[in-house]
Amino acid sequence: MKNIKLSLVLFFVTSACWPHPAEEVLSEMSKKMTGFEDYQVTVSGEFWVKGPKTKERAFSSSKILVKGLKQYNETTGKDTKGNIINRLQVFDGKSSWDFDRVKGVIRKVDLSKTGEDIQEKLKELQKPTNLGLLGEFKYSMEEQKIEGRRYFVLTSMEPLTTGNQKFDKVVLWIAAESYLPYKSEMVSVTEIKAPFGDPVMIEQGTMQEFRDWKVNVGIPDYRFSLSIPEGVKVIDETERAKEAVRILREQMKPRKMPAASRGGNAAKNAESE
């Protein structure tokens, strides 16, 4: 993901008590995208892992095409170790193909063999109306002007825990004129207990920028098919995918932090002072 640098950025912040609640903005965004016959967008972003002494970064740029349930995602970049990323993911409506061009390996999942319940669940997750994890947060909202354009900025009001993952902050930038996503940021902090000494805090974050939106351009169906190059190894991971979906169902059950416990900790800290 490319490092995001905004030059000549002008911020105009209004009151968080915006006439359009954050939930209405999210609803309008998903409603608009549901009406698209097809679209393509370029997503640039950054992923980082930050510890007490080090910070590792990964960067990538993805070209994404969507038509109904069919998807095409071509990603290039570098991981946190500096290794080259060159990956093509295609979903043709029945099977998904994940082609690691660096390793010369294709991993295939045949949805027709995963059971109707799993097929319906995966199809539901791919719909624009399904906001997934983002729909579980409660947001405050303000307006910003960036290079003369207006954006709704939605900021999560409290942490959210899903499975073993806790998300401390989510920020979404949505274009006020088009209701299309412009940028997103997600940050989670994990406390790791050390055998000796104080616990270690590890921060993980993702920043993405969505640009060059093209809507209803008549993307041909052949873009969602994959020709297997000679000599490339194909691995069928359908059975592993079935088990992964089962585990994901358990992990995606949201568990919000009780307000009482957060307040209780603050009270204890105040008493100790």
C-alpha cells in the first residue's frame, strides 16, 4: 500500500452534531453502491505493526473490479519484511482463485462444494448493503474539506471486540457529493504479557485510500475468469475454507466492552492517586 500524503489539505471542521446522523450516511453509501451494475476502483494503503522500539510497514496498491457477486482484485506492493507482493484474486460467481504470482501457486475454493448455508453466507458478505464489522460501531460525525471537496468523517465512539481482536479506533471518510468511500483507518492495540517486567503494547493499523472510481462502465464477464499459466501449481482448499468459515462465524460475534468496566477501571485509578 502506498504511503498516503495529502498536500495542501484544508480542514474545515463543523460540530459533531451534524444534521445527517452517521448511520444515515452509511445507509446512503450502501444504498447507492447496491444500485451499481458494476464498478472499479484503485485502493492504495498502508499496514503497520508498532511495538515499543520498532515499527514495520507494508504497502500495496490494488485494482478492484466488481460486477454483481463477481470480483477481480490485482494487488502489488511489499510486505512488512520488504518482500514483493504480486497477487491476483478472482471470484467468478462459483469458485474463487487466489494466484500468488511470486510463488507460482494458485489456491482454489469451489463454493458449490461448501454447502448451501456457507454459499449464502459468503454471498451475503459480498453485498454492498452488508457493512460487516463497520456496521457494528457507533460513530460521531463531522465534516471536513480536503482540497476543496466536502467529506463526512465518521469516528468510532468506543472500542469493539470480535473474537480475540479488539479495534480501538475506526475512522471513515465518505465523499459528501457521491457518498463513495474516500479513505478508512482502523487501529487496534494488543497487550502482550511479558514473563518479566511490564506488559508490551503492540499497535496494528491499516490506512486505505479509494480513488479513480468508475461506475457502470460495462465491465465484460471475461475479466472475472482466470487462465492458469503452464507450470503453475493449483491447490484445492475447499475443505480448509469450510472450516475457516465456521471459525469466522464464531469470531465475528461482536462483544462490546461494558461501559461499567471501563468506568470502574477509571474509578480505581482515581482512588489509587
